Amino acid sequence: MLKIRILNVFLAMLIIVLLIINILQLTGHLVVFAVVKGTSMLPLFRNGDLVIIIPTKSVSIGSVIVYRGSYNQLVIHRVVAIARCSDGRILIATKGDNNPVTDVVSYRIAGLVAETCIVRSMNSVQIAPWLPRYIVNEVLRCDGYVCIFRGIPLDRVVGVVLGIPGVEFKVMSIGLLSLR
């Protein structure tokens, strides 16, 4: 009886996912899937969850994005700050919901360096209002009239996890599912 319930839940989730995919494809969107590996996005995403990614470079504060890390691995984290640099580049700062620091600090600890840029106006920087001050200080340092922003270049972004503001869609633990 329990196996039948699990199968019914799985089939219902599969139908919903297929409907979403069909709607996206009908509207001209490419759809990509990724399986979550790790615990950096707990409690939102767990190891083995399947997420749907919409390939785009359009990101906003609070979006959960997928980007290519320094070793070309895919990273799923939340956007916590965005800066339009004085040279025209756009850098973003990301953080795993379960991580104590931003990815900029994680890169520095691992011996990898995120890019930096000069920001001449605070109007060029968007910062998530819920961020503690110590996190803001990790990505933005101001000295007089000039601020230095550290982040990930927008060209590393692969896409945004499908969802509506504040709610990301996932198929729970698809990587851990087995039917016997």
C-alpha cells in the first residue's frame, strides 16, 4: 500500500513537471534539469532534489541561479547583491542559504579569486535587505567616494531555477527515489 502511495505521488509530481515543461516550451523557453548535490541550499533544496533551470542572464535579488564555478562545476545559490561596474560589467554576489558566508569568501578560502570592480555610485548596487552587515562587507568595501565590489561575472550564469518570487519549484529527492 505504501509503495502504491509513493508511486502515485511520484506520478503526480511527474505530471506537474511535464505540464510546466510543456508550457515553457510553448512559450519558447529552453528547459534544463539539474540534480542538487550538497547541503549549501538547505532547507530549500536537499541532496538529490531535481530542479528545472530556465537558461537566462536576467537575474534579480533573491533569485536562485545556477552558475559555473572556477572549476566549471555548476553551483546553485541565491543572488544577494548585484553591481553595475563603472566599466560596464555586471557582477553578482551569491550565497548558499545554509552557508555562513558568500561565495566570494568561499572562493578566497579555496584560493580562487572572484572578480572585483569599481562602483562609483551606490545607485549601481542592489543589496538584499535581509543581509547582515558582515555579509554586505564581504562583497562591498567603500573608501570615500569609491566602492569596490567583489562578485561573480554575469557571463558565468547558466540560468535561473524555475519558480515564482519566493517559491522555487523542485521534484523532491528524485536522485534518491527507487521503486522495487
